[in-house]
Amino acid sequence: MTRRPPPPGGRPVPRRGARGPDPRRRPGTTALPRLILAVFGVLAIGLFALILGVYSSYTTGLPNVEDIENFDLVEGSTVVSGDGTELATFAVEDRREISFDEIPQLMIDAQVAAEDQTFWTNPCVDLRSIVRAVLQNFQAGETVSGASTICQQLVRMRLFDAQLMADPDRQVERKIKEAILALRLDERYPGEEGKRHILEMYLNQVYYGNNAYGIWAAANAYYDKDLTSDAPEEQLSISEAAMLAGLVRAPSRLDPSLEAVEEEVEGGTRFVVPPTSQSITVRDFVLDQMLESELISNADHRAAIAEHIVLAPPDDNAYLAPHFVYAVRREAGDLLEGEELLDTGGLRVITTLDYEGYQQSAEKWAQIGYDLDRLSDEELVATYGEAAAGEAGWIRQLQGRNINNDAMVTVNYRTGAVLAYVGSANFFGESTPEHQPNFDVIGQAYRQSGSAFKPITYAAGFESGVITPATMLMDVQGEIVDGYSVPNADNRERGPVRVRDALKYSLNIPVAKIQQLVGTENVVSMAERLGLDWDPRQEDGVAVPSLTLGTIGVHMLDLAAAYGAIANAGQFVPPYLIERIEDSDGNVIYDHATDADDPEQVLSAQSAYLVTDILADNTDPAANPLWGPRFQLPAPDGSRRPATLKTGTTNDFRDLQAVGYLAPNPDPAVTDGAIVTGVWVGNSDFSAIEDVFAADGPTFIWHDYMAEVAALNELPVHDFARPDGMADVTIDAVSGMLPGEFTLTTVNEITRADRQPSEPDTTHREVRIEVVTGKIWQEGCGDFATLAPSASPDPSAEPSPPEPDEELFLDLVGWEEERPPWEDANTAWIEEWTGREDELNASVRTPFPGPIDATFAPTEECTPGEIPTST
């Protein structure tokens, strides 16, 4: 035997076992190690017994893996509305099994790269993927990553019953049984030949969306290609194969046929998947995986990324409320951990939709975006009545403005039940870049909410105590933060504005300031507590100065639910579509009533009420003479039905929103009539609408729809219930402080009882003015006049020299001095309008109750020692 050489500079390494007895060891010192070894031995035996017992409990009653060959796709599922209307039947159509040798190698490579990169070498379970998924899910605090191999997916599709798949409390059991059966599957079908057979079964069954089960049906449904044909035109491209492979992850969510755009080409039309489609994103991911696995070359990868995916013309289906039905399919797929049972399990899915009470009305009013420039005047009147009658009809005012699409959703905000759901105008209408009728704007599109986001910022402000409805801010344009500035929609500045009026009339400058006062991170937190899910494509995150103006895309369904939480006294109830699911024997395998979480109090009832009270002004002619007369909802007796309303218009006119809710029954246990509705108007390709504000488009749709369903469903009329902990206060109309010695105008306001104004008004005050320069007098200047309360000067009156105790000054200097950029802009604005106060009052569009009730005080002080000379 050759001995290893000694390490450099060291002694020879002793051979194992060559060392003799350790002279330092004393007799009796082996007892403790032996005891430890004994304890560990007992623990190991106990652990082994425990594992054996657990394994035995999970293997008892497991399906026979041999039964995986006997699967038969036979029984479809029925979807019904809450009022009993049958909406759809999910069933397998036009399915054909093909052999492994008939499946293109390109498709095999793409599917393996997409779903199970170690498929050919793993024992049907990938331990490394399981560990990675566990760590990712633990870090995220929720399930964000799966680790199911192709074998495990096949087991789930063919051997598990509906009860096991639908029970959320049996998820761990399901995963363990899935892994055990997958290992048995590997034993049953060993080697490469076995894996070929497993993959053949998988590719003949897995769901690809668009009602296509199996790869032959998928290629036929999406591309009108026959995989069994050798004809060149029937062959899949790399890009097409990658897209199909990626769809398996979430077939209903990723279905590209729902987003395809019809394009005119020489000789006809074609349906192209737009680059913004989620299916394109997933296709690109699969192509990256294929490149990483060296299944395609760099050149192939670049060409496939650049390729436009062209789909076969879509088939019409007979679904009622089709956008809702597809959304139900997505939700059911999540509940059942896959969509296979929907087409094969004979299930009955009972949904929340009220087809006759709400959905039919929603479909009518949401059709406007499609009908505007397609129907004749007579047809518009026949469909929409007075709304389209004559030149004054609001529908006529929208014609020729590049409006091609809209969407609408109604939710019961006390239960979360979705009552109406129209994802785009006319699901079966003509597809164009501007109007993609199959795409679900409500649940899948991230669209900017514009000013419809503002109530969330105000809610954060009320909750934090930074503002009350009485708080005054200066509506003056200037740097808000870090060079960011924003104008109002009408490019006017109003000077002193109280919070109630700033929200009621949707002013941009005050709310941008409130975001900074509250803290952007607190506004983000409030939005997320109210259920908003942000557009993931935001490279710079969502904590941006323009957040409060609705520049970050959100789902309309989430926005409506957020408003619903405000309506529901600050309690958030997530929206849902499915009441329960029954198996083919009528057994309930999912019941929302038992599985739903309790409402979460995300905002105090007092802060929620303040937002509601202000937004309700927008449908009250007495409180908002600008919009109230147009948008008040009628009660059965002809009086006003209390409701809130807020609009949102993006600065590029790409998205118009209107969201509002009815006052609920004062008894929180009564849910009837507690509805919130959100309406979106725009174009599918994000092209701009021509100079239409939300108050002139979606708001009319919201109003006429809400009036119709309230009458149709005989909804009772209630006032918004005022919670405990509120206070009525009388305040100075300008400053929002308590009336002071020189206050001229007061208004009544509502605040939280613990956040009432406590200081008297300081803006109306006595000021000493240096008589020659007109500047504020200080010691060392010339003669002064003491000027005290009087009304704002009448520009039509004869001029007269000022006299002591005759004139009131409104001193706004220093109001926002803690923010120097704001204060600098305020000072310049005051100087510009001093002496023109009445002109300022007449120049603003929003009818404030006398915001400027006195002459502005000078902004500068005289210089001591420089005594001016009278002339």
C-alpha cells in the first residue's frame, strides 16, 4: 500500500485505525456517551414508527395505480346562477387520443421544459423542486410555487375524486398521497419506455383551455392543425408549441383566444395574440426554459420570441354571461386544484350571479361601448330609450369619440357575492384592436383608476388623524415632492380649500399633498388592506407621488370591493363567484358559507363614514350643485335615493371609471340592497378617448343602470347610518378652524368626536399696514393703519382711502410653511390674486360656498429704518 505524502510542512498523516489507546481517557468515562446513544436510538425507533404509522394511514384506501389506464372522459358539469338560470355546461368536445410517436418531438420537449425539466431522470417525484417550493411558499406566506411533476399531475387528474380535490383542509393529505402514487407509478412504468407511456397519457388528457383536452385537441382548437398529419402546414412552430406548453399552468386564465385581436390582411382577416397577453409572457418563459435545457438554439429562441401567434377563428359558444362563466371556471379551478373535474366530474356549480335581477341589465348598459357608432339613431333609441333620444341624450354626446369598449360589475358588499359581471361589451361582437370582446377587463385587466383612487387616500388620512373633513389645504400648483407637480383637471387653482370640497370636486393638488402628509407607504398599506392587487409590471414599484391619482393599474373588481369595504363601515369582504359545488350525486364538496372568512375590519367605521358622507354629496343636488342634479338616483316616491359616486379620468383619456354604492339597511345582518357597482369605459388597445371625462361617460351608465336595478329589484331606500363617535361642529368656512374673533362665514361639518378642531380661526385677523408701501408694518417703519373685520371690497364701489377698523384681511401666509416648496408657491399665488379676490371667486368652475371672503393680507413686511415718503 502506498502511503499518502504528508501535507506541506506537516507531519505524516496517521493511517486510520493506527492510533492506540488514548492515555488521557479515564475509566468510566464511556457511560454518558452510551446513555446519549441509547436515548437517540429510542428516539430514532419512535420516529421510524411514527413515519411508518403516518405512511400506513395515507396508503390505506389509496386508488390502485393500475386504474390510471381506465380513465374515461364522460360527464360534463353545469353552471347555474343564484336565481336558477343555467349559464353553461362544461364538457369535453372533439377529443382524440394519439400515440406517443404521433406527438411532435418539439411539443414533447416544450411540455417537459415547461412542467418538469427532470422528467426523464426523476422517480416521478422531484425532491429538489419540493424543497424549493416549500422555501418559496414559506417566505411568501402563501402558496406561490408548486412542485408537482408530470407524474403527480397525472395522478391528480386520473385517480383523485372531487371530494379530496375540493377540501382545503385535506391539502397536505392530498400532496402526500399524490407523491406516494407517483412513486408507485414510476415502479409500474419503469425506464424510458415507461416514461414515454406516462407522457403519452398526460399529453392526451391535460387541459389546455378553450375546451381542449389533450394536445391534439389543443393544436386543433388554437391553430386548426392536425398533429397526426405530415403536411407542412400542419406542423407546429417552436413558438406555437411553447405557447401550448405554457397554457397548462393556468389554462383558463391564460387562454389566448380570449385576447386575440382580429386584423385585416390580404385575402381576409386573422386573429393575432397581442404582445400584452399573459399567454405571450408564459410562452417566452417556456422558450427560455427550452434554451436553458439546450433543446433549441439561440437563433431558434430569438425567432420564436419574435413570432406573432396567429389563432384559428374562435367558435361561438352558447354560454350566458360568458365573461362571468369563464371567471367561475378560473375560481373553480383554484378551489379544485385543477379544472379537469369541471369537464369530467359531472359537477353542479351554483354561482352568485343574479341573472334576471342584475346581469341582464348590466349586459344592456355595458353594450353601449360597442353600439355607440354601430347602431343607427333609431336603433339606439329603441334599445336605450331617453338616454339616446335627441341631441341632448347623453349617449349621443359620446358618439364619434373613439369609445369602443366598456365593462361593469356589481357586488353585494356585505356578503361579497358578485351579482353582475360584464368583462367587455358584447362578448360575441366583432373583434378589433380597440374592442377585444372576449377579454375580461373586470377581473383580468390592470387599468388605471384615475381619481377613483382618491377616496382611498382620504380614508388613510382620516384613519391616521392627519386630516379631517374640515382641514384646509392650499389648492395651489407647485412642487409637491422631489420635483413632482400636478395640475387640477381644469388647470385652475382655488387657493384655500377644505378637505370635503377637495374630495367632492375631485381636486388633484390637495390630494397629492395629503398623500405626502399621510405618507405614501400608509396609502399603499390602506389600498392593500382594502383588497387592491397592483399591476405587477410596475418597474418602479407602486409607492410613487402620483399613486393617489390612480396611475397604477388595478382590477375593477378589486376597486369595487374596496369601495364596498368603505360602504360596509370599514369591513372588507372579498368578492366571490361560487356559492357551492356539488358532485354528481348531489353531495356538497365546496360551500362558501362554511369556508368563507369573517369580514375584516380594515378601516374604522368613523373614517369610513366620513368618506361615504362626502361621496354621497355627489348624488345630492343640495350638497353638490355641479353633479348632484345629474346623478341623483330616484326613490319610488320621487325623492332622492341616498348613494355615493366617484369618477376617475386618466390624464391621457385612456381609462374612464365610475364607482358608487347604495346606502344599506341600518341592520348589518340585512344584506339586500347593499350593492356597489363599478363601470369602466375605454379601448382594449389603450388608445385614447377623444376629450370625454368620466362624468360624461361611465357615470351616466352607472346612474341609469343603478336606477334600473333598484326599481327592478324593489330595493328599499335607506340613509347612510351614522356610527357612534361622530361630532357635529361649526367651523370657519375658509380655514376649517373654530370660528374666531373676525370670522365672517361659518359652515357646519362632521368629524370624528376625538378629532374635532380645537383652535379658533387665525386666518382672519387684524393687521397693521404701512400706509405708503401697503406692506405689513413692523417697529421702525412709517405710519400704519390698523385694519380689522369687514367684507371683501366691492370692485364696483367708489375707491376710498383705508381707515382703521374698516377692512378685514385674510392672512394665508405661512399656512403650509412646514413644506417650503408648497409655501413658496402659495405666496406667489397670493401676490398674484391680491386685489382680485372677487375675480378669483368668479373664475373657478366648482361652486364653493364663498371660499375667499376677505381681502388677502400682504405677503411682505416693510423694512425698518427705510421710512417711505408720501407723494
